Amino acid sequence: MAPTTAGPRVLLKRMREIMVERISPQARLDKIVSLIAANMVAEVCSIYLVKQGGWLELFATEGLNKTAVHKTRLKMGEGIVGDVAKNGRPLNLSDAPAHPNFSYRPETGEDPYQSMLGVPILRGSRAVGVLAVQNATHRNYGEEEVEALQTIAMVLAEMVVSGSLVELGEIDAGPKRDRPWRGQGVVFCEGIAMGRAILHEPRVKVEKLIADDIGAERLRLDKAISDLREAVDAMLATEDTVITGETRDVLEAYRMFAHDRGWLAKLREAVTSGLTAEAAVERVQNDTRARMARLSDPIIKDRLHDLDDLANRLLRHLTGKADTAAHDTLPADVVLFARTMGPAELLDYDRSKIRGLVLEEGSPTSHVAIVARALDIPVVGRIENVLEQIEQNDWVIADGDTAEIHIRPAHDVREAYRHKLALRAQRQATFAAMRTQPSITKDGEHIRLMMNAGLLADLPHLEETGAEGIGLFRTELQFMISSAMPRLQDLIALYSAVLDGAAGKPVVFRTLDLGGDKVLPYARPMPEENPAMGWRAIRMTLDRPALLRYQIRALLRAAAGRDVDIMFPMVAEVAEFRAARALVDRELERLAHMKAQPPRKVRVGTMLEVPALAFQLPSLLTTADFISVGSNDLMQFFFASDRGNPRLGTRYDLLSPPMLNFLKGIVEAAKARGVPVTLCGEMAGRPLEAMALIGLGFRSLSMAPASIGPVKQMLLALNTGEVSSFMDSLPERHEHSLREQLKLLAINERVPI
Ligand code: PEP
Ligand code: MG
């Protein structure tokens, strides 16, 4: 009963011949079904295709009543055919009428047929139809037959979507990728990007499906697999590729799959059944995608996604285009599209052409987002299935303000965004013009505006924004985007380059704030119940003083002959600060002992981001040279409200009486003892919040570079007296938030917020 193994090969050859015959599409379909029936030794062979509107319609049959063609219709999920289409997987039944989903259609005359094998005709993860064979006996179709029918279905899929079997308007052939599409994601990095879509990992279009020489295709497949394995091993082993935690996980998964026998056997079987190596990869890939679409478990889905990516890589090895798009000739305005991306991969592109980045996955704290922020590239992430919608070179808009993405936008949407971009450019020009203007309020108070940074790529923003210095340099970022622990010499070189770039403006280096979500790719992650309140920052570095000393050593060496400010993160008690400060003293002694040139001046300060430290101010202020309020963490611990939880994002307000009162106490205590105080959390960069902070008495604020312009514009129009008298009433207030009152005050005073 079983067909010979040569079956599908001969059949595919015959199909190719039928394709070039000068006959009508329906006649072609009819010939194909009788050919398959004969080849599969089946009494029935039918093709159902998905029509516009989602119905499955019988398009051709050998063995069933011809009068049922274009009459018999099933809903997605209805009957065995509907089940195969909906779930995108074959059903192999020796007793089809006994199947719970069996749906009897008298007009087809299918009563005598007991066994049935149906396979989906897949395009990506979606079925565009079903190919079914039936027999009168209770027959069990063998593995090889299922395989053969799937191979035939794949070739059919190509014929269907190329329009050679049916009029394309008649059927639903999957995502069209030719009409406007809008997606909603999450903002990873603000800003608006407009340009041409470039797929970071270009898709390979499989042109030739049927093999001329199966032996040669087998060899090509084996060679590509071994090249792929080598490439993955090399990526994992290389010293200079920056591989972060996430990327490493994905690469490890690639390596596992590249050696997975099941996957490789499926690929080889598909070649043996008569497909080219490329078509075999795509055929197996279609199964993976169909499985992915059925699953809801995010972890398994993730792994299948990895497998899908690996198949793409294999396709690129087969076609000799193994690289990402970074070294292709790119258009002038590029919006990159990727599932995920490592920071080094982004750095590989010509920065002058990249306007934006769109990711299917990732998180705002991912390393690529950090690098994109430093490079001022808008990023929108977590847009489900965006890669299915996009075609290389499509016109796109990525809106990193609203987290929207528009693919092939209509003319009016494009015009609206052109307008929005022009307005932005105008605002940027206004801010740039204010760059050299002193940041002094209307009543003559100087407010020191500093910027936050973390990478060398941030340094040019000092000049562009006119910031007075770097109020917070987050040193952990460099450690996080490196593939291995940076060497002392590298750290010295980096910190010196930062001081060189700052050209005499002050820089406050914050020592490593690791732990929580900031995990080093080369360190074993330690699962903790509450990582934000766990073994992180100064707690970790005081327990591992060698690491902290190593970093302090690099800072002191880099600052030879210059000023340097060192600050510790997450200090909860004065004793911790003193212990950390003692390490600076020891390193200074070491430097003296080695007769190396010391810095001109070292100031040692602390972040104030744990509420407990605010209750030790009298003692802290006698020993710290400066303090910097980290409102991001302070807020989360003050209200016991996770800073990363979107459900709590707006639940409590920084501009609430208790929080503002608390900040007021801190700034007043520091001023009373003449200790400089800055605020370097995100709130400093929002004009309304910055106005409130100035009202509380803050005269130094450190913020993201892009915020300096808007904050300066606000303070140039501000009378500090008005807002500070408003703040005098804080102790008596009991509202949830003072935001609206502060806005009103700003409007009345014509302060742009
Ligand atoms: C803060 O907590 O406010 C802060 C500036 O530090 P980070 O955001 O790096 O935790
Ligand atoms: Mg913090």
C-alpha cells in the first residue's frame, strides 16, 4: 500500500511539468489532485483553500463528487479539514468518521471512505489550505507518507500564493504586507523615527523548491549545518563580541538546536523527499511556526522562536548571506527591525543612518536599549509579530513617544508625522539656542543643570546640551555590555576618556550598582525573592571589596592630576558609607606608596535612595562630601511600590505632600551643613517636577541629556519665590497629589512645563 520512497520525487517532477502546461488554473488543480491520488495510492485526494473571510472551500477533488467542488465549505476548526487548518498540523486517522470533529457532508459522497490523512498547506505559521487523501479501508498512513504529503503541500503553498493555481483575489493567502499596518508596543527609548525598514537579519526568499539532484542538495545541507555550528560556536567563544546575558541564552539555545537530532533528521527527510535544501529548511520552519502559533506557554514559545531564528540563519548560510544587514549598503534613513538585538550588534551599524529601532521582544532596561539611549536612537519594543508584517524597504514610522509603529502608513499619517517631526526639530533648535545661556531663574537663582551618562557615547551630549557636568555616571553599564570583566587598563582608559571628554567639567562617577535586574553576563545570576531590595550595589561590593577597590583604583589612576568625584549607590547606613570611603583612602595610600600621580582632589559622596539614610543625616553630613538624591529608588522604597511595575506606575505621585516634604527635609539639612546636594533621578528631568524641586530648595539637578533643554526653558521663566512659598504649606496638606495645583501655578506664572 505504501508508496515507494521515490514517490514524492517523481510526483514533484510531474507537478513541475503540469505547472508549465498551457491549461486553466482549475484544470491544473484537477490534474494535480489526480496525480497525488495515484501517487499516494489513495482513492480520494482533495484540496481545500481558505477563502477571503476565513472559509475553507473545496477547490479540487479526485474521488469525491465533482459537483461538490466550490460548494462544500467548512469553517476554520470545523470538521477534520477545519481542524487541520486551524491547528496547522496533520491529522492521520484510520477511522475518520469516529473522530469527534468529523463533519458529514452528504454532497461530497464521502460515505465509503474510512481513513483520512489531512495536512495543512502552510504559509509561515498560517494555513492557506488543506491537502487531504482518503481511503475506503481503515488504513494507517505511515510516517513516510505523512512526510511526503507535507512536502507536496509545501510546493502547493508556493503555487497557490504565486497565483498559478487560483485567482489570488479569491483566496486568503496570508499577511499581504502591502497595506498599512499599525502596532502598539512599549517605549524603550523616546523620539520619533521615520524611514525605510531594514531587517537586521534579512529574510531569505526561497526561489527554487524542487531539487534537481537530491544527493547534491543533501551535501549542501550538511555543509551549511556544519558552517552554522561553527558560526554559533565562534560567536559564543569570541572575546571581542559583546555578548550579554540575554544574547548568551539565545546563543546557547542555538547551539543546542544546531545539534538537535530530531531537527536535523526532519531537515534531511525533507531533502530526501525531493525538496531543495532551502525549501527543506523552510518546510521544517513552517511546522515550527505553526506549533508556535498554537502554543501559549511563553517559555516554550521562546525556544521555538530561537529555533525559527536558527532556521533563518541556516537559510542564510545556504545562500551565502550569513551576515546581518550592518554591512549592507543602507538607505539614508533606516529603521531597523529585529526580534532582539545585542548592544554590539547595534554598534556595528553606521550610526549616521540609523533613525530608529523596532524590536519584537526585549525590555526598556535591556542592554541594547541602554546603548540606543546613549546614541539617541528611538526604540519601540515588544510589538508582537511585527516581523511577519514587515517587508524590507517598507516605509515606516516608529513613534517612541506613544509606542506606536506604522508600517506602510497612509499619506495623511505620514504628513501628520512630518509635521510632528518638524515641530520637534523646531523645539530642538530652541533648546540648542539656549545651550550657552546661563541657567538662572527670573529672580536670579543659579540652578546647576547636570546630565546623567553611562557610556562614552554619551559624552558629546555635554557640549550639545550645555550641561555643567555629569552629575551621575552609571559605571555599571560598561560592565554590563562587555563580554568579560573589563581589565584594569581598560577601565583606566575608559574613565580617563570620560574625564578628557568632560574637558574640566565635573564628573560624578557612581561605583557599580549591580544586582537586582542589572546582572553581569559573565557572572552567575543569583535568584532572589526581592532583587530590588536584595544583595545589590554597595551591599555586594562591600562584601566583595576586591571588585570595589579595583574600580576605585581605576578611577583614581584615570584622574591623575585632575578632580574626581566618587559616589556610592544604595547606601542604607552611615557605617556602610564609612566602610566604602575607607577603601578610597586605602587606594589613595596605595597610590602614594607606588609613587603614582594622585588626583588633584577626590570628593567622596553617596546616593540617598534608601529612606533609612535620610534619618541619619546629622551623622552622614559630617562624613560625606556631597549627597545625590536618587528619586527613582527612593520613591519605590518610600511608598513600597515597585518602580518597574506598570500597574503601580501612576498609583503614587512624587508630587505628593509626604514625598515632597521628605525631600524638603533632606535638602534643608544638607544646606544647613553646607554639604552640596543634587537630585539625579528621572524626576529631575521633567519640567513640572524640576520646578517643584527648585521650590523645595534644590539648586543642582542631574538628568538625561534630552531633558536639559525643556528644564532650562522652564527655569528661565521661573520665579523661585512663588513656588517656594507654595511649598511652605506642605506640612498641612493631605491630598493624594499636588500635581494639578503646581500645574496651575505654572500656567498662572507663564512657566512652560
Ligand atoms: C535612582 O535610583 O534615582 C538613580 C538615579 O539610580 P538608578 O536609576 O541607576 O537606580
Ligand atoms: Mg538607584
